[in-house]
Amino acid sequence: MSALLVAADQLTKFLVVTAFLPGQRVVVGHPFFHLTYVQNTGAAFGLLKGQQTLFILMSVFVMGYLVREFLIRPVMTARVFWGCALILGGATGNVIDRLRLGYVIDFIGVGLWPLFNVADAAITIGIGLLLWHSLRRKHS
């Protein structure tokens, strides 16, 4: 699953890079949704710009932890499995960009929300699944 996510992430980024110039914006269907190619050297919301080594180290740590969890916990609930798989795939996609390019390619724009990519969306959904799992366990 994570490998398919990484492939989809890298393919969409490749398509954006080949079709857009940096900073180019195209409104898709409605002004609320747009595609804008940016080269993000920061983290979420552009925080800590230029801290590539820190982001790579943090991502590799999280990726290693998730792989370890898959190996030592072969039985997981669906929410935990998919949450971990989405985070692992998303982190991998963004680490590939940081190692290869020195920045992450972001391009999906929704309203006033900061630009993001497929990997970012997967990480966000994965974290949401893990939080949901955690909250459900506490109320059970």
C-alpha cells in the first residue's frame, strides 16, 4: 500500500513539474480549488524553511519506527494499519523530494489553506486515523 502511495505521490509531482513553471497557478473548476507549483523548503505551512537535514532525520526516524511497528505487531486494527501505512508512504514521498531536490513539491490548493501534495494529504489522513483509534479506545 505504501509503495503505491509513494508512486502516486511521485507521479503527480512529476506531472506538475513538467506542466507548470514554479509559482504558476491554474484554477480548476472553481476558484476555491487550484493547482499552484511551489518548491517548499519548509515544513507544514512553510515553517522552519531551509531545515532539510532536520526534516530528513525526523522523517527517517518516523519511517523506521513505523516499519518496526509493522514487524513487531503483525496484527493491527484496520485504522492503525491504514494510519501507519499512509504516514509511512507520505513520509517516504516527501523524503524522496528532500533528498533528490532539496525541497518538497507542493501543488494542491484548497481555499486559503497552505499548498500541499499527495504525500501531505496521506500523512494528515493517517494521523487522523490514529487519533480516531486512540480516542475510540479511551472511550471504550
